[in-house]
Amino acid sequence: MHLTLVNRILFIIFAKKLKNVELLVCTLLLVGVAVLLLGVKVFFVKGGRFPNIHIGGNKAMRRRGISCATSQDREAQQQAAKSSSEA
């Protein structure tokens, strides 16, 4: 009777571990498929690249004179450095 109790406990422990492994494998498979689908253009098109989503890379924004805050700050600091060196 004692042996069957030990066997049941071991079965429960291994069954739980097996479920965890199945969950891990399913999760890794799902993440892998998602990465593959997100990168179809990059992986399968010759010369494929991720799209440039930076504000400076957008033609319509450049036509309107809009740039990112980092670029505007850099330009302002360069102008301030020029004006302070001239004075």
C-alpha cells in the first residue's frame, strides 16, 4: 500500500513537469512563428530590411519641417555652441 502511494506521488510530480514542458514547447513554438511572420520581408526578400519608422525617415514629416526631439535638441546645442564661441 505504501508503494502505491509513492508511485502516485511520483506520477503526479512527473505529470505536472510534463505539462510544464508541453507548455514551454508550445510557447516557444508560438513565439517562433510570430517572429517568423513579423520578419517575412526581412528573411525571404532579397535585400529586405525592416522599415524605417524614425521621424527623420518620413518624407511627409520632413516636408513639414518636423523632426524628432533628439535631432532638434542636437541642432539647438550645436547652434548654442557656435554662438558662444563667436562671442
